[in-house]
Amino acid sequence: MKQHKNNSAAASTAQNNEADILTALSYLDETIILKQISFVGIVGNIILSAFKLFAGIYGHSGAMISDAVHSFSDVFATFIAFIGVQISKKDADKQHPYGHDRIECVASLLLGLILLGTGLGIGKVGLEKIFAGNYDTLAVPGTIALVAAIISIVVKEAMYWYTRHYAKILNSAAFMADAWHHRSDAFSSVGSLIGIGGAMLGFPVLDPIASVIICLFILKVAYDILIDAVKKMLDTSCGEDYEKRLTEFIAAQKGVLCVDLLHTRMFGNKVYIDLEITVDGSVSLREAHDVAEQVHHSVEFNFPNTKHIMIHVNPAV
């Protein structure tokens, strides 16, 4: 009997060690991915924004200079996303017993505000040139500005898909916001391309108009990012569809007679669940606990975004 207990303890210890190793490897993989995305985003945007700024100044294109400013804002955006995600991965501590997941929402808010400020600044410059009415005095952009716009579209769209891919793997709102920042830059470069091309064909007013179009794209993305971050910071529910699917899953678990109450709330990119279930009132406390424990593990396994589920058991009358 003693030998059996020793074997069970050894097996349990081995399982715990294996789980610790897998957790450590997962954390290591995430750290490598975070550094990789951040390096590509920061270095890529510095090179691209420098090239676009040179092309805008040398090619006499206000739209390309605006585009360069937008790209340069991506450097700060990626840096903020990296810092926010790194802090959000920290374990819970005495001052933060629920963890640091909401730091990522703060990072997303900062990204949204950077985009908002960038968009408003670009739009202001474009509108001033349009309302000035001195279209004949506007410089005609050079070919280098047109080439820079095409290169920017290709590079920023590639960076969007690259960042989006790893943001999904990390389940990171901040890096998903950063991906859309890249996509908004690609859209703004399309506006630059149209404006620069039109100006070169004899319509110089199209260059500042392109700046205003860029502004609108940026403001739309900023709005979406800010709204998403605010929702996740206000304990917003996960929605009817999610809760319906979750309720049906729990009701189908062995020992659960019905689901009496289910509330969900977003906590950063994670979900907290408050649940009341009914079980057979004649079973022992240990059996009722086993049902709740099984539901707990099943939900956390099948709904990976679950941060924690609190379960209250009601006896069937």
C-alpha cells in the first residue's frame, strides 16, 4: 500500500514537472515571437519612414511627407505594443492578484491615441493647403514620390499580414492593433499614390486631397482600436452568441442538470465567467464538487481565453 502511494506521488510529480516544462517552453516561444515582431516592426518602419520622408521632400510631395509621418508613428506604436504585451504576461502578484492582462488594453489605448493625433495633424495640413486655393503654386511631385508610394503599399501590406499572423498566435489585442496600424499605412499610401499620380498629370490639388483621405483612414482605425480597448476595460460581456454557445456546452456536461446563471466579462484579452449550475441534490458534497471541477476543467480547455471560471452549485429540488 505504501509502495502504491509512493508510485502515485512519483507519477504526480512527473506530471507536474512536465507541465512546468511545457509552460516554460510556451513562455520562451512567446518571448521570441514578441521580440521578432517588435524588431521587424520597429526597424522596418524606421527604414521605410526615412525613405518616404526623403522621397516626399526631394519629390515635393506633401502627401508623401504625411505618409512618412504616419509610418514613423508606427515605430512608437510597435514599441508601446511590445512593452504592453511584455508587462501583461507577468504573473499575478500581491498588488495585482488578478494578473496584468489589462495593461495590454492600456497599450491599445495609447496606440489609438497616437493614431488619432497623427490623423488629425495630417488632415489639418491637407485642409490648409486645399482652402488656401493657391493650386498653381503647389509643387508637382517627382517620380521618386510615386515610386515610394508603391514600395510603401507593398511593404506595409506585407507587415500587416506578418503582424496579424503572430498577433493571432499570441492572442494579442495590442499587436493586432499594431497590425491594423500597418494596414492603415498601406491604405494611406494608396491615397498618396492617387494624389501624387493625379498631381503629376496636371491636378496638383490632388496631393493635399490625398493627405485628407489618409487622415480619414487613420481616424477610422484609431476609433476602432479605442472602442475595442475601452470595451475590454469596462468588464463588457462577451455577447449573446458566445454565452449561448458556452451555456449549451456546460449544460451538456455529465452531472449538470441545468445552467441557472451565466455571466461573462472581458478582462483584457481574457474572459472571467460566473456560473451557477444545478446538480442532483441527493449526491454527496464530494460528488457535487467533482461535477463542478469537471465543468471547470472542460470550459478552460475548450474555451482557451478563459482566465477563470467561478462555479456555484445548486441542489435540484
